[in-house]
Amino acid sequence: LVGYTNAGKSALLNALTGASINSQDRLFCTLDPTMRSTRLPSLETDVVVVDTVGFISELPTALVAAFHSTLEEILYADVLLHVRDVSSANFMQQKDSVLSVLREIGVDEEMLRHRTVEVWNKTDLLSQPELLEVMHEEASCPDAAATAVPPHAVVPISATTGHGLKRLIATIEDVYGGAQRKLTAAGKSVGA
């Protein structure tokens, strides 16, 4: 789980794994990675979900270095869940900040384009017209093509109400299964 601070990563970890991790509505609630396992039912496999520290805009290089050990988990992920707060007035800028930090720590474009699921969290805080407006704004952004993930890998949810979680799990299974098939075909070992 990666994303801007206060996007709801810990709440999503709780929703996906049944954990009861502290998920207060405040900046930097998570300072150390937290790991919990869950099962992907269609693939009949267990996976580890890692909650990482939240990012902020213009994160100083020294701070990225300080958090590097907590962010290392990201480099070994099979799938990234980029949790975004769809209700934030800075929704678009936060995405750019997160992608910048991910690239700075060494996440490659293949991972960002093909093995990332954008989780649009906090949909319960928007009306349907507001959500549609955000979707239109995202699609019409001049840089959208350069930072786009496949349309099937954008999943609106509410971690607190559970709305959209079944679709999210199905999407994770699809992306994870595809990543595992590619690794197996390339002759590499496959792990969760």
C-alpha cells in the first residue's frame, strides 16, 4: 500500500486483512511498515499486504533517505496499491507527489504502468456527481497519458464502509495473477 499521507492506507489494510491497525484521520499515523496476510480467494493463495509511511509533496531528499528502509518493501512488491483520497482538494497533485517519490526510490515504469492498482478511497465522502467530476478531471489532465494505469486498475472504494472492496480484490487478483504468470514465463521464482 502506497499513497499520500492520510489517504486511508491503514484503513484499507484493516479492511483487506481484518487487522485492527491504528487508522486515525491524521498525518503520518503510520511511521513503520505494518504487514498482515490475507487470502486471494480466486487464486487460492495467501499474500502479504504492507502498509507504508504516507508521502507528502516536495518530500526533502534527506527525509526520503531517512524513510528509505521503511520504503524498501515497495521495491519487492508484486503489486502496488496506490491509495488515493478522492475527496481531497489536492487529489491530482498528491498523485504526482507519490509517483515522484516512487521513482526516486527506484520503482520502475513497468511496475507503475502494469502492476499498480489505483485505489480511489473515501468515495463515501463524495456525491455521485462529485465523483464523476473527479473522474473527468483525472482523464482530462494533460499528463494523464504519461502516468496512466490501465482503466481496469482504477477502483473506487470506501475502506470504512466496505463499498468496492469485492471489486478491488478481484482487480488485485487479476493484476497479481498476471504478474506471477510473467515471472514464471521469464523463468524467475515466484513468491507472495
